[in-house]
Amino acid sequence: MRNAQAEGASAPERAALLLRLLLASLFIVHLYWKLVIFPGGLEAWWENLLKAGYPAFVPAYVLSAELAGALLLIPGVLTRYVACYAMPMMLGAAHFWMVRNGFFFTKAGAELPLVWLALLGVQAVVGDGPFAMVRSPDPRRALAWLRRRRLSVVRA
């Protein structure tokens, strides 16, 4: 049985779907690493960030962004917003590794988080792709709506 949504999708839409699935897979694998592979698990990871001087909301935000990416990107729930929500986390991760190990990933540097940040930015721009359960509102429509609201407030 063929799916009409996939058949009617253009190459950029299909690429948006593939990018969405790639990013979600990366989030899932990263959470698995944090929960199962990292020595001491989630608690040790959390404590390491606190010892590095970050306030408690930082590991909470990182965990929430990774969970959002892992759980919402595969079904395509507000993909643009999930990507935008995770972007500051990747910028922070790039900073974290840059000051400790430099740019290149060969020493666990900032290179990989910056690539991940770029991929999230591309996802935010290209949108949901086919098979999205809850589509992200088109930002152009949202901006047009805001402009209309502002004009009506000014006129009132």
C-alpha cells in the first residue's frame, strides 16, 4: 500500500523528514549514553555539570531538550519548535567543550555540537516534512498574524 503523503512530497520535504529522523536518532542515542553507558549514569552526569559551575537549571534544560528531541521529532510534533528549543543547548555544549578541549572533535571539542546546532537550524528552517503528526505553524503566517494584531492595536 502506497502512502499519498510520501508520494506527493518533494525532495526538500523528504530531506526534512530524513533530517528529522536523524536528529531524533541522535537524541535517543545520546540519552541512552547518558542513562546506561556513562559511568554513574544520569546522576553522575548531572553532578558533573554542577561541579563545572553550571546552575541546576542547566542540566534540567539539557535533559528536557534531549527528551523533546527524542520523543517529538520522530512523530513530527511541532518540529520547528523542538529544533529551536534544542538549539541553545547545542550552543552551550559547544561552549562547554570549546573552553575545555578546543574546537576539534578529536579531543571532544566543539566541532560536533556546532554541526548538531547547524542541523537543528536547518530543521527549523525547512520544517516538518511528510508524516508529521502535529505540523509546526508556518513562521510567515505567524509573522503576518502578529503584524495584523499590532496594526489593530495601534488603530484602537
